[in-house]
Amino acid sequence: MRALRTVGAALTLCAAAWLTAAVPAAADGADSAADTKDGAPTEAGTNFRTATEIKPGQKATAAASTGDYLYWVFPAAAGQIPKVEAELKLPDAASRHGSATWQLDVYDGLRRHQPCASGTPARRAAQQDGSVTVSCTLRQVRSWSERWANDPLQGAYYVRLTVVDLPAEDLGLPIDAEVEASVPDAGGAHADGGDVTPLNPVLRSGTAPGTDAEPSGDTSSDSADDKDGGIPYAVAEPEDDWGSGWWSDRWVWTVIGAALAALAGVGGYTLTRGPRFPGRPPRDA
């Protein structure tokens, strides 16, 4: 009985420690989700170098013209699955001359086109449609990859939204775009080892990451990174670094495994121990 009480106390302490660790992780996630609601971008870039940075969970909007190339960029860490969804509000049907095909493309930090594992990256909108929605879900971001592979790696991811097929008379008509990127965690069961430098391009040419070389040309920039002496990158480093964070569902299975191992040890000891005598052994033993 004493052994059972000891194991019960140990299990109680393990459960308390696990719950104590889980509550701050959930609170941090709620706070970050609340913070992303404010300060969402209201414009988009026109190429890779001028792409507008958005945070995961933000709904970025932009007013543009039909035929423009709209660019956004967001960070994705190892173990996450990037998902992008865009909704376009089209001009009045009376001002359009036919159907149009809208396309959503996602590129990594090396500007390699990443195929969609699911979603509808291209959709044709009929002339009477008032809006169209396109989406793309990438494969899980990996922390390493072979040189010849096209696996998604941690770093910056560019979103490009444009029309690829429409009547020439419809070029220049006003549109409203809304884009949202999310990066849910794939879970500890899908984690992979290794580590590579994040694919986070430098915005200003002439400066290489990790070097003390000064950029060539005009350096009279007013950006905050330049004033602080840092290197401006495409996206800011996530709060949890370029990993998926310290919390993982592997912690849950670790605690469950430890509890089962403790119970198995107590059960085995109970079954294999010999008879115990409270006092002196019998005289006839």
C-alpha cells in the first residue's frame, strides 16, 4: 500500500506539472491571436522585394486594379503547415465583359514555387459572380532537406495573387483583395530532425547575412533596421524562433508513458515479491 501511495503522489505531481506547463502555452497562443487582429496591412506589394509583410492570422486587405500582381510575405517555422486563403471582390457584372481566372501562388524564400497539397489555387469567376475565393495549403515545413529536393523549408513565404485569363477590356477595373495566412502546427508525431538556415532573404542588396560587409550604394535609409545597424530581412523572426515552439503533443505522450511505466513497475513488484511476515518468522519455518 505504501508503494501505491508513493506512485499515486508521483502521478499527481506529474499531472500538476503538465497542466501548469500547458496553461501558459495556451495563454500565449490566445494572446498572439488577439494581437494579430490589430494593425493588419491595407496594401500589397507589386513584386518580391516590395511584398507586404503579414503575420499569421492577420487578414490583410488591398485595393488594386484588375491585372495587377499583388504580393505578401509571411514567416513559417519548421513543423508548421502554411495555409493561405484569398477572397477577391470583383467589379459589377455590368462593367465586365466575360469570365476571368484568378490564381494564387506561394513561393519560398528562394522564390521556388511550392505546389499546393490541397486547396483551390486557381478558380474561374463567371461574369455574374461578385466574388471569388482561392486557397492553397502547402506541405509541412521541414527543418532540413536534400539539396536536390523542393521541400518547403523554414523562413519567408511569398504569396502572389493575380488574374491569368480575362478579356482585355476588363484590365484596370478596381478590385478589393483580402488575404489571410495561417501556420498551424503539425504536431510532434510529424517532427523531423536537422536544422538549416531560414530562407529569409535580405531586402537590400550588397549585404550578406552573418558578415560585417557594408552595403554598396546609397545607404541613407530611414528604416528601423538600418538605424539599429541590423540587416533588413523579408520577415521578422517569429517569437518562438524558427522552431514550432517548445510545447508539443509529445509532452502529453511522455507523461502518459511515464505514468504507465510507473504503474507497470508497481504491478510487477507486487506480483513477484515473496510473502512478507509482519514480525518474526514462525518457529516451524
